[in-house]
Amino acid sequence: MNKIFNFIILLLVVFTIFFYRDTLKNAWVQTFGYYFPCKQPVTYSINNFDTRFGISKEKFLEAIVLAEEIWEKPIDKNLFEYSQDGNLKINLVYDIRQEVTAKLKSMDIVVDNNKASYDALKSKYKILVSEHNQSAILFESRVKDFEARKQKYEAEVATVNRRGGATPETVARLNAERKYLDQEVINLQQLQTNLNNEVDNINALVVAINQLAVSLNIDAKKYNTIGDSLDGEFDEGVYKSGPDGQEIDIYQFDNKTKLVRVLAHELGHALGLLHVEDPKAIMYRLNNGINETPTDVDILELKKLCGIE
């Protein structure tokens, strides 16, 4: 009986190891990395990759390598390695954050992390809102005029039909009016599209203004979007760790420098680094700077983590 029981237990262990081997592997890697940081390189791979960012996987990998070197060069140590089945999965996730970045680019607006850029965005916002409000008033006026002419046209057509016909002059006038109404529908649809684009531009500015206010610690009112709400966190990147392994999600960047900076911050978390209060540091709590050089605070925390005197 004991032999049968022991055999069943052995089978359960074997099946558990087989079916949960990836989870067990991830748990082992994370545990080893937690208690023995920097002792072996963190292996990473590209997981989900959204092509709407307009960057190739090769260029994305090049940016990751540059981000690696930000941490590796100061201590002359290999901390990261690419592997097709690397434990750290790096994802490129396209959502409203990158949509806003693309929209600002299409408007030839460059956002810098300073008060001057914040003030410039506010001025642009006020101009766009004023222009949009005027356009909306004109649009509503044309819609009102269109509805009035359409009702008049339909009423006259109904009268002509009841009478069984009309003079050639009346028919010609009604045909001309119908053509005008048909064309006005097309015009109004285009105006509506233009208004929607204006709203998208304004909302993109709102997001950028609110982000800068947080980044620069400016005590200012929060601007509201028009129509759909865009409230919520707008992290450019996020590091996550759990039973299924480690992941980095990259949500937003407008150039290579910014991408490298965001990656470096999240790779720092993957090593085990925490946030610091130095606004110029790679590991500053707001991951939205453009500095690609680690500060003395960054290097000090890295050396502490790796046990380097």
C-alpha cells in the first residue's frame, strides 16, 4: 500500500513539474534575481509588438541595447542579454498614449519637459479652443439653415405631387434645390470631420498639458478633454512582475532618445532598482525625462544593489 501511495505522489510531482514548468522556472529566476542581484544577466525577449509605432523590431532591439548600456557601463558588468525565450518579456503596446504622441507630431508640436513648453502648449490650446468654438457655431448655423431649406423643399415637392405636376420652371427650380441640398450634405459631413479632427487635436494638447503639469509639479487646474474622457494614468512604460514572469510594457515615445530613456527606467526596475527622488535620475519616480545618463544617485543605488563598493 505504501509503495502505491508513494508512486501516486511521485506521479503528481512529475505532472506538476511538467504542466507548471514555465511558472516554476519564472519563480526560480525571479527568486534567484531577488536574492542574488547582478550575479547573472537578466535574459529578455520581445513579446507583443505593435507595428503602429512605426519602428522595426531591429531598431527596437537597438534601443534596448542602448538602454542596457546605461546600467552596464558604469559598473563594467553584463546585466542583460537578449534571448528568444528570455524570462523578461518586453511588449510594445499601442493605445491612447501613443495616439496622442502621433497627433502632436502631425501638428508639428514638440513637447519638452520644461515650463516654457508647458506655457506654449497652454497658449496653443487656447487658440485651438477659440477657433473650434467659432467653427462649431458656424457649423450649427449651416445645419440649421440646411434643415429649414430641406423642410421647405420637401413641403413644396409634396404640394406638386398632390397637384399632379408643375410648370417646367418650378421643376427646374426644385431640381436645382435638390442638387444644392445633396451637395450641402457632403459639405456638412466634411465640416463635421474637420470639427472632429479639431477635437482630437485639442484633446491631445490637454493630455500633454496635464502630463507636463504633473511632471513639473505645477500647481495648476486640470484641463478637461472635449467629448470622450482621457482621464487616468499616462505612464510611458510599466514594469510588472508576477508568477508568470517579468514584463515591461512600453506605451509611448516620440523619438529614439525618449524610447531609450523609458526602457532604461523599466530595465532598472527589472534589476531590482527602486524609485529615487532626484528629478534628473533615470530612476526618478516620474519616468518622463530625456536624460540618458545615470546620475550619481542612480549609480550609487546600482552599486548598492549589486554589492559593489
